[in-house]
Amino acid sequence: MNYERVYKMAFSSVYPLLVQKAERKGRTKAEVDEVICWLTGYDEAGLKEQLEKNVDYETFFGEAPNLNPNTHLITGVVCKVRVEDIEDPLMQKVRWLDKLVDELAKGRPLTKILRS
């Protein structure tokens, strides 16, 4: 599959949609940020900088300081695809993020989402 279109999407254009999804279900922007930082290793300042630079998904994940070592624990289905079965490494990271925000929106406790 060709995922180039997804990879070139500006993360800053997707980010508000992730926040809206969570907020519609009573969760907060701060919780979304915590999930993103847990996954990527960005701190709040680093996340804000990436949003301000208007980087695409490829750059966002490529410049991530430290992908969480527990990402292998992220399992389940996003868009009818099991995230653990995705072979393309970048698409898997994109879907991990989708899955974490989905879990947040479904009311799962943050400690469970962060696999702690």
C-alpha cells in the first residue's frame, strides 16, 4: 500500500481532530498531550514546537526523541486493521497514536492507556 498521502499530512492539522475526539467524550487536551508525549518522547515544549513548525507525520515521528519501549503492548483494531499486524513502521506509529486516542475517548483510564 502507498501511505505517502498520510505521511505528508501536517500533524498540526490532525492534532486538533485528535483533541476534539477526546474532548467530545469528556477527556482533555492535556490528556491527549500526555498520550502523545508518552508515545513519542516529546515533552510539552517539543510537542508545541512540532505543531508550530507545521511538520508532516513523517517528520513528526522521525524527529521523535524517544519512542516508548512499551509500544509493543499497544494492540487492537483501528480502521479495521490490527495495529500489531501493520508491517510499515511509520504507518504503525500513526495507528498507535490513533489507537491511544481512541482508548482515551472510550474512557479507558490513563494508567491503562500508558501501559503502566
